[in-house]
Amino acid sequence: MEPKISEKAWNPELEKEILKQWENEKIYDFLPTEDNYTIDTPPPYPSGRPWHIGAAAHYSQIDMIARTARMAGKNVYFPIGIDRNGLPVELYTEKKHNIRMRETDRGEFLNLCRDALDDLEAEMILIMKSLGISGDFANYYRTDSEEYRTLTQSTFINLWKKGQVYLANRPNNYDWVSGTTIADAEITYEDLSTKLVYMKFKIKDTDQEIIIASTRPELLCACRTIIVNPEDERYTKHIGKKVIVPITNAEVELRTHHSAQQEFGSGAVMVCSYGDQNDVALFRELELEEIVAIGLDGKMTEVAGEYTGLKPKQARTKIIEDLESRGFLEKIEEISHRTPVSERSKTPIEIIPMEEYYLKQKESVEKIKALGQEIEFYPPMHKQILMNWLESINIDWPISRRRYYGTEIPIWYCKKCSEPHVPEPGKYYKPWSEECPINNCLKCDSTEFVGEERTFDTWMDSSVSPLFISKYNRDEGFFNKVYPTSIRPQAKDIVRTWLYYTLLRCEQLTGKKPWNEAWVMGYGLDEKGMKMSKSKGNAIDPLPVIEKLGADTFRFWSASEINHGYDFRCNEQKIESTKKFLSKLWNVSRFLSSFPVIESGKTTASDKWILSELDNLVKECKKGYEEYNFFIPAIAIREFTWNLFAAHYIEMVKARAYGIGFSDEERDGAIFTLHKTLSTILKLLAPITPFITEYLWKTLYSKESIHKQKQIEAENLEEQSSITKEITDFNSKVWNEKKSQSLSLKDSIKVEIPEILEPFKKDLKSMHNLLD
């Protein structure tokens, strides 16, 4: 019998043909019904080349979610978006064109950003399509589109009218490299090597002094008080006295406060505006008058005296030299200090008083906690990231940014009285370049206005993604059918930003949670376990890997390497090694393609055994798919296919399938079981490796796509796992015996079959050519 599959190996080039078939047949088109499964797909950010291989693995698995849902009979809405707002593209554009944003015409700079994004986006879309991602690419959205920015502005206007937004001058996290305020959620902490400087402060009108240790001696000019712990007896006699600050000679009061740690440094702490968030809290509590020591340019201001114009690090070096030369230096310790760093620019942040717009969030914390408890997290451990973040929120969200490439804040101010005015929602506004749509000031009736130049924090855009894809305020019927969405897939590093802000905003706007489930993935690391980054040079470009090895090899590596929710290592050799399994699957399918597909057959003990093990496989895969943990089905399918089905069952029934020494009825039982097992494997594997399963399915079983089939359900057959070890042990025993006698596997040998394997005797004899 000639096999239907003549090719000796799976050719990844076939993936391109299959992609065209899917596109032509429109098998993933979505029409809303009353019951829909909506994926709030994360819009990836085209911040530069290459696109992170960990992200490509992430999106492969999001596609597995979509394909699993379809084969479960769900009506899947799988929108695709591209996130195009914010700082990364500005930095990329500045570097690419060797320009500075603030020294370039705003309109011209925005055009350059847009062009840069278009190039990067095209490559990202190519990678996603090459991976076989079954999303709606025909209608993919961009967060910098007029339609999307209109929604962001409209939701802001809505919240403004509800009194959820206000303007305030407060100490803010400031990234001086990017020149803008950033929220607490955009800060990471790194242990950086620094100097702990012990300085001598003189007690006024005495010859006594106290030692104060600080990592920020450059802020001496902003020191407003000294605190010690009330239980620290070393300073009891000095409480309430004036202390002279070295270098500046300013006089400040020594006070007690419970936040001072007796064991850190000398136990005495200088409180400056603003060294850290603890200083911010103390300035508010003690009603201290702030001194702005660091400006928006990231340099020391005039209050720093002779250190004016220096960057803080430069001022620190210079002031340490001066402390030593003037006799104010006790000692210096080299320490590792936990330092707040801008997530974007990777530089230590400063805290600077700035006027910004805030969205109320403190009053929503308990409500968001309750909503968070209603959402099913996969894996459950990552829910704690959200809960920990909610516990830490103590200020409202600063939502205004002093950047260009973002959604503009739709506000105009009266030139005469400065009253802010927001327009009606439903249109995209650019206040920095457009006339105010309001004719007269509502407060003083003036007709002259000036537009706001700031933009929104990029999370203001990203956080309305479930509203945008569900056509909130644009198509009420569509919205009611697909919102709340079903699942939010995302990485764990943006739980406290994207996930949290989406919960906050959607609850404020709709009163509902935006999704029922959250699927959270770990980081893609390099082969040494280090986080990948372009700057480190350890990032792997996924496109050449996919083009060389094929999407299915990449996808199977993604599923079999990544235990959901945990960090994973990316290594091209490991990816290539997974190709061996696809080769095994191909060889098995090629062999079976020699036999006709039989709808039913009389099964023997051997057939019933493998079908029982197949039933166990179905149950295990179902569990993994229901938990969106593709590691479980990938490993289970590989193990079953390679080490049970191919290694044992096929070898046991090969002669029977050919009808050599067996009746037609026995032959048909083997062929029926072989095809039932393979067709089940293909269906179980289809969400993970969609190309090879599609090709084999259409070649062997049906002209209709495998991705339009219902997934296999367990039959709950009689459990036979106990016999599996008996069979595999016996087969291994015979193989080892032949090897020890230098016999080939085809040679005859005399080995007694155990009584427990008597029902399998005929197949085992033919398999091993056993002598009576």
C-alpha cells in the first residue's frame, strides 16, 4: 500500500501555503452572537528591533487560548492591536534621527515618530502572522489612531464631569531624562552601589555635634529638619535644639519621629525636599516648607549655591570633597542601596514638586480589591501581585505627562482667568494646535483661550483596550454582546500598571469588571537566566528562528518549555531540539497514511489498552487547556505519542495492521485503533501546532479544517494504567535481551510472556518474533 504522505519530512515552507488557505477561507472571521468569547489581547509595543522572543512566545500562547476556545465550541473574538503611544518611540526617534524632542517642531517630531512606528509595526505584524496567530488582522487597531485617541479623550471628559479628575501641585516622581512625571507603577527598584556619607552637624551654641548618615549629601541645601527615634536615648538631651547644617550653615530643629531607624547609620536622619517618598510624607505631616533643590533639567537649582548647575551625582562628588576639606566628614561606607529607577529610561528618579492632573484612585481601592477577587487568575499566584499593589496605593494617579507622542489632554484655559474648559466628547482634539471649540469662557465670558500642551500617561490609552474592542459608546448592540470580555492575557510585569489601571478605569466608566479571567505569563530570559534587553545585546530576534525552523517548532517549544506563569529561558538550540517531536509525529502519520481510515473495528486487548491510555491523555490535556497551561498538554502529548503510541503500540500491531498472520477482523481492529489514536492526537495538538496538524488532518481525515472541529471528549474507558508498566517493562526486557545476544530487533528469540500479558500474547509474539 502506497502511503498518502510521500514526503519523508515535514517542510515548514508548507506553513505559508496553509496561512493563505486560512486567509482565503476566512475561518477565523467573527460575527457576534449572544454568547461570545472575547480576548482582550495585549497590543504589543513596537519599540525597536528585534521584537522580544519572549513576547513572540507569549503571543503564540495567546493564540493557543483562542484556538482552544474555538475547538470548545466558543464564538471567539480575537482582536489585534498595536500600542503606539508614549516614551519608547520618542527615545527611538531621537536616537534614529539624532535629534532632541524639545528642540524639534512638535508636528515634525510627531511625523517622525509615526514613520518609525510604521516600519517597526510592519515587522511585528509579519512575525505574528508567521506564527499562525489567528487574530483579526484585517481590522487591527492602533492606539495612536484618531478613533482610539477619541475614546481616550472621551473617557477622560466623562470622568472630568464626574469630578474624578483634579489639578494639583505635589511632589511627583520625575524622570529627568525623558522630562516628565511618572506614576509609582512606572518605577522599579534596583540595588545600586552608593556611598553612605557620615556628616558632622553642630548643635547650636555648644561644642557638641551629632553624626548624620545620608546617601544624598547633595540635598543638604534642602534640609528642613533632623529627626531621631523617640526611643533613641542617645539624642534625648538634644530634642528641640537647633542644629547647624554643614556647608549651608542653615539652622534646623532636631525632632523625634517614629520613622527614624535607630539601627540605620547614626540613627539621626536629615529630612530634605525631596530625597525619597518618606521625605514627602514627613514634609506633609510636619508641615515643612519645601526647598526645590533639583530642577526639571535634572540639575541643582540656585538654592544649591556653589553647586548650582551640576547634576546630582556630580554635586554629590563635589560636596563630599568639600565636607572632607572643611572638617565635616566623619567617614564613608560603600553600600548597596535600594534605589527607585524609571522603568523606561533606567535612571534614578528625582522627586520634584510639579502641577499635574490626577485621577482619583485612592477611594476606589476597596472596590478594585473586591473586583479582583471576582476575577479568576491563571495561575492563581499572580493575583497577589495585584493585591500587594492595591495595598501600597497612597496617592492618586498623576495622569499628565510632559511629552509629545501621546493622546493630548483635551483642555483649554481662559487667557484671562485661567479657568479650564473641556469640550464635548466624541471628537479627537489637539489643544496645542487647534482653536478652542468653546466660544466664551464660562467664568468670565472672555473669548481667548490657550490649549493644554501636555499628553496623557500612556496607560490612560492602554487601560481602555477592552472598551475600544467592544465598541464602547460607538455600537451599543455590539458592546452589550462582547463586554465584559472573557479573558485578559498579559505578562506579570504589567499587572500593577495595565491590569490594575484597566480595572480602575473600566469600573469607573461602566461599573463592571472588564473581564472574567486574567492569564498572566512570566518573563523570557536568556540562556543564563538573565532578563533579555537590546542594550545588553542578549535579545534573540524571533523572525530568523521562525523562518529557519518553522512556526510550529517555535510554538511547540513555547508550550513545552514554559510552565505557565513562571519565567522561562530562551535558547535557539532548545527550540531546534523540539523539531524532533514534529519529525516523530510526521513519521507516525506517514506510516499510518498507508492504511485506509476505518470508522469502526473489533478491538483486541492491545487496542483497548492504548485507547484507555489515550482516554487518560484526553483527560490530562483537557485539564491543561481549561487552566490555559499549555505545558501540560504539550508534555503529555509528546510523552504519549513518542514513548507509548510509537514505541510500543505501533510496534505491537504493525504486523496485524498489515494482516500478516491475523484475520481481517483483527487487522481492521488495529487499523481502526491506529487512526482513532492519531486523529485524536492531532486534535489535541491542534491549538499548539496548528500548521502540521492542519496538513495531516486534511491529508488523512477531512477536507474541513481541523480548527473547525470540536475537541475530543474523554470516553471514561476502563482504566488500564497498571498494565502499561507490565507491557513497557516486558518490551524493554526483550529488546535488552536481543541486544545482549547481538541480535537484531527482527531476529527471533525465546522469551516467556508473563501470565498477566496473556491477552496481548499474539501481538507481542509478532512484535518480537518470539519462539514458542
